[in-house]
Amino acid sequence: MKRITLRELKGSSPGYYMLLGGFALIALIGLGAAWYMEHRGHIVTGMNNQIVWGLPHVFAVFLVVAASGALNVASMASVFGKTEFKPLAPLSGMLAISLLLGGLTVLMLDLGRPDRLIVAMTYYNFKSIFALNIFLYSGFTGFVIVYLWTMMEHRMNQFTPLAGLVAFIWRMALTTGTGSIFGFLVARQAYDSALLAPLFIALSFSYGLAVFLLVLMAASLGSARPIGDAMMARFARLQVIFISAGLYFVTIYYLTNLYFTRHHAFDHFILLSGSVYTYLFWLGPVLLGGILPLVLLLHPQIGQMRKRIVLCAGLVVAGGFAQLYVTIIGGQAFPLVIFPGRQVSSTFFDGVINNYSPTMPEWLLGLGGVAIVGIIVLLSLKVLGFLPADLADDIEVVTDQKLTSAAHA
């Protein structure tokens, strides 16, 4: 039986520096795109006075939701007692913080006037879910940092279960708050539903695990660290459960809308007549991000099929972006019902489907947020021992105390 040892990346290969430099370049371009939109105004974007949350918001919300789900691997070990996931708990916590920081960076730059962030941090309207989310985001970061400290510091190992439980509860609250941003907007038929909170929680499970698997397999491949087939099979089974839960809540959401007559038009728009939004919905989260990964991951020898697992993780990420695009952009594209029961027509586009086409600066800002996540992950793996040296099937799963002792060795 081999012992688990946490080792940092050497980070001395040309490939490492090329990847780090590539992420840095994309991040700088993203910051330049934010500066360009800030000084030229919304006219250089596809947004208008009807669709005020564009593609950068899709990137930001995806990263925030995935951050919550990325912590699941650590929670499985500390909260639910699945010791086989314990060696990967530090990587899970670090990735959760990285995704949240990347998402919040895009969110802050896309909303405009980032210099006024201090106002949002010092003056609160506690009736606003946006104000409450400031506490949820900062609290999540703080609790996960403490959680990582208890795992990595030998003297604090006894507090790891408690810290893990608090972080798990807080991540549930964070995702609830993110979903409630839309669920509390009762003026729009697309968002007026309390089901959006549990829907976002269910989606975070599969999105976070998919991103975690991509990072884990890329880091292990780049540093020649083996991962056992049994471990990969466990992740595949978890992903099947998470994808199924996400599809279930998406189905319940649209079925619930069909129960209310005033939401029939919106359901028809998304499911049947919404052009690009309809195509994205059925091809993205339903087929490519849902049914296809389920079929591929149910193979009895899935633990040995690394390329298939990577493909399914990529499909889940792509389906997640499509799902959030349909939810955020499609929800704004559907016209507001100003006077229920009446048809409204005017030169102000009342009752008309709103058009939106993302521009290049919006794409660059969103990709810049992803690049920031990559930079944080690469530097963290190089400086600290977040990644096990060996995850083969014959390793010995040790306690937190032994694990952190090996990390300091």
C-alpha cells in the first residue's frame, strides 16, 4: 500500500510557462475589452435597454455556480465521510475559490463603474438580493480559506469536519442566492419562480464536478501523476447522479410554468418557437450536456475510459453555458407583460421579441474571467501542495493528520 503525499507542481517545464503566459495574455485582453466597453459605452456591445445582462453575465454566473459545485469533492470527504475523496479535498477548495474570483471579476467589470464597488460594500439595502449576495460571496471565500487551513495545518485537523460542514452549508446558501437573483424578478415571466434556487443548486453539482475533473486530469497528465480507474469510476457515477438531478429540476421548472396560464407563452417561446434559444435549449443542456453524457458515462468499464470522461465533462460545461444563456438572455428576450390580458403595440418594442447578438468585447471579457481562474489555479498548484503525488488504486487513504504531515514532508 502506497501512502498519499501532496506535492506542488515543479512548474519548470516550457509547457507550464506557455500555458501560464497564454492565460495571462487572455486576461490582459479581457481587461482591455472591459476598458473599451467602459469608455465607449453599451453601444459597442449587443446589449440594449431591453437586454441589459449580456454574455459576460453568462460567463460570470457559470463560474460562480461552478465554484459552489467544485467544493462538492471536499464536502464528500469531510461532511459525508467518503474518505476516498479526502486526498482531493484541498484541490477542491482551491478550485472553488479560483472559480468564484474569476466569476466576480467578470461580474464587477461588466456591471460598469468598478471604482464604485466601495459603495456597494459600505451601504446596504437588505431588501435587495444583490446586497445579500455580497455577504454570501465574501463569506464563501472566507469559510473555504479556513476550511483549507484546517486541512493543510497539522494543528487544526480536529476542526476540519466542522469547517467542512459550515463551508457546505454556506455554499448551498450562495447558490440559493444566485438563483434567487433571477427568481425574485417577478416582472419577468422567465424568472418569476422560486424553483430557480433549487434548480441552480442542482446544476452547480454537475457544472462544478465537470470543471474539477477537467482541472484534475489536465494537472495529473501534465505532471505525470497517475489516477486509478476506481477513482475515475466513482467520479463518473457521481456525475451521472448530478446530471440526472439537473435534468429533473429543469423538467420540473418548465412543467410548473405550464401549470400557470400566464407562463404558457414563455414556455412555448423557449421550447418551440424561440429560434436560437429553442435550438440552444434542446441541443445544449438537454442533448449534448444531459442525455449524451448520461449514456456515455453508464458504461460498466467507464473508469478506464479517460477520453470519454474528459469528453463528457466538456459536454457538461458546454451544456451549462447553453443553459445559462437560455435562462439569462432568453429570459430577457421574451417581452415584458406590462398590461396582463391586453395586447400592447408601440414604437418602444412593446410585445416584441428582443434581439441580442454578443460582440467581440463581450466574448473577450468573459474569456478573460476564465483565464484569471487558470492563472490562480496554476500558481496555486506550483506554490502549495494541493495535488496528490499519486492517486493509483493501491494507495492508502490516510487521515487528515497523516495527509497534512505528508504535505509538509
